[in-house]
Amino acid sequence: MLVTRQLFWVGLGATAGVLVYRRASRAAEALRPENVAHSMASACLEAGYAMREFVADVREGMDVRQQAYEVTARERAALRAAPVPALLPGPRVASGTAGGEPMARHDSGTA
């Protein structure tokens, strides 16, 4: 029973050692100058593609806004060209005056 426990722990330690070694090897490989340059180039390309998509989205939004502006401008021009009905009547006349003349201003005599 003691031997099987010892074999279990030896096997577990060997497995852990192999896993750590592989991970360390991958990390060391990733930090080689060629790989760092490659990963930087890939990151720059991805950033360029993202920037192109952003610019395309902004242009699309600008086109939509421009079309909406043109529609609004056409509607305003049509309203300006339409005849304006007389909304307000002539001068106001006070009720109770003869002949539709404006009421005279009364001085109260107090000074």
C-alpha cells in the first residue's frame, strides 16, 4: 500500500513537471523576437481593419444624417414658398365705441 501511494505521488509530480515545462516552453517561444514582431504586426493589422470599419460606419451615419437634412430642407423650402394666410385680423377695436374707432385714453386728473 505504501508503494502505491509513493507511485501515485511520483506520477502526479512528473505530470505536473511536464505540464509546467510545456507551459514555460510556450511562453519562452512566444517571447522570441520573431514571434513578438509577428504578434505586433498582427495586432496592427487588426487595428487597421477595426479603424476601416469605424470609418465606414461613420460615413454611413453621415449619409443618413445628410439625407434627413435634405428632406427637412425641402420641407422648409416648400413651407416658405406656400402662401401664408392672414392669421391676424385688422387693428383691434374696443367694444362699445361708435364707428369702430379706438377708445380714447382717459386721464384720471390726478397728478
